[in-house]
Amino acid sequence: MATRGYFAVDIGGTKLSVGVVSLSGEVLSHGRATTPQTNVWDALSDLIKSQLKLTDVELVGCGVGCGGPMTRDGELVSTLHIDEWRDFPLRAKLRDLLQMPVFIDNDAKALVQGEVWCGAVAGQTDVIGMVVSTGVGGGIISGGKILDGRIGNAGHIGHVIVEPDGRLCACGSHGCLEAHASGRSIEAITGKPAAQASPEVIGNTGRLVGRALVSVGAIMDLRSAVIAGSVALGFGEPFFEAVQNELDRSAKIEFIRDFTVCPAGLGQLSPLVGAAAVARNLGCDS
Ligand SMILES: [Zn+2]
């Protein structure tokens, strides 16, 4: 009998990834391409078609992680980093192309679902996942379920305010975590890409991420965080140490004491496993 699995798609501002993930969360094959400036759908559908040709896995459905905002269930996506996608009918397009059920969620919400499925926080029921990269995103698992909120945006930790009267954020507010800790903001503040940040900048970024986590932890009654994204993973150990120090310093109320942070356990493949987890959790489980 043929192996069964999910088709997984991760749509980012700088790269597109597709792959086949087994029903137990193992990435069986994958491919990627740079996100072009224009004709993004053509590039994505070419990548998908070539990946489909390479696999003999029986696909039970497709899960997608995509930058927001989007309408509920990803029917219409307006990914901030893809200018030509405004109310883009992604779900219908993918259904037509793949001829299988398609399930779409925000990329950070996808990530945390993958990490509790088979990553660094496997089996945990109350945890926040963060992506610290070009922007800052988040998703919350509460009582074992992904939190959606009113229209699907729950977990947007990037817009928790961490600096009173801080920098202007792309959202229009001041002092949001994203306005201080995202790759784009770090570059604007220091004049250098985040990859060349000084130890002081890395420490300060970690401190602000920790500050936001303490607030979210108190509201959501959770004390576990997993962080992915090129900026966080690129900063590495000194960043995670700074986050943990801030958690130790500020998470004082009893139920969030011992709040711990760890890096994503699935590395580069984390977004694809997360995308598969979206399909798995939305009812496409066999
Ligand atoms: Zn903001």
C-alpha cells in the first residue's frame, strides 16, 4: 500500500517552500524557490507541479502556512510582503491546482502547531510559538488547541507594546515589539542587517521579546515559548539567554514562574511540518 501523507506549502516574503510530510510528521521530500517580485502564483504553481511529479505518496490533503493578514480559512490572503496579493483567492487557486482539500493558516500559527506535534515542545498543551524574522509573528496553543480569536488573528505578539513612546510601527502604533525586534526594524535602527547585529543589540532584542512573553504568559496562563525565524535562530544562544533572563526577572506571579523559552526543534523544515499540521488539525487526519 502506498505511503500516505500531506502536501505542505509555506509562503514567505523571501522564499516559497513545498514538500510532502508523512502522517507522523516526517518530511519525505521538499523543494524551495525564491519568492519573485511579480507573478508569485506562477512561481508557486510551477514549484508545486514539479514537487508532485517527484512523489508517489498518496496525498490526503494540503496544509498551507502563509503570512497574513487573511480572511478566515485563508480564502482571501493579503500577505504584507507580497504586494500583488491583495484579497488573493489562494484557497480556491490551490484547490483547483491540487484537486484535494486545502487548509490555510497564518505562518506563525502553523509553526506552533508543527512544534507541538513533533518539534521542541512536542505534546505540550499550552505554549506560544513565535517567528522573529523580517517581521514578528506568533501563535498560541491553549488547552491543546490553536487559538483563533475573533477573525483568526489571535497570537499576534508582534503588536504587544514593549516600549512606551517607542518607534513607529508599520501598523501605525508606537513601541510594538515588531517595531523594535524584527529584522526590518533592527536594520532601520542600526543601519546594518540583523545578521551583523552587535551583542548589545542581540541582548536588547531578547530582553524585549522576553518582556512581551511575560505579558502574554500572564494573560494566557502559559509558561512555555518556542521561537523560530531567521533573526532569532541567527542570533542563537545569546538571544535565547537574554529572553530567558528577562523571563526569570519578570515572570513573578506564581502560575508563570519557571517560564521557559527554547528554539524551534525542526529547524529549516519547521514551516513545512507546521503547514502539514494545519491540514492535520483542521480535520484532514487520515
Ligand atoms: Zn504594531
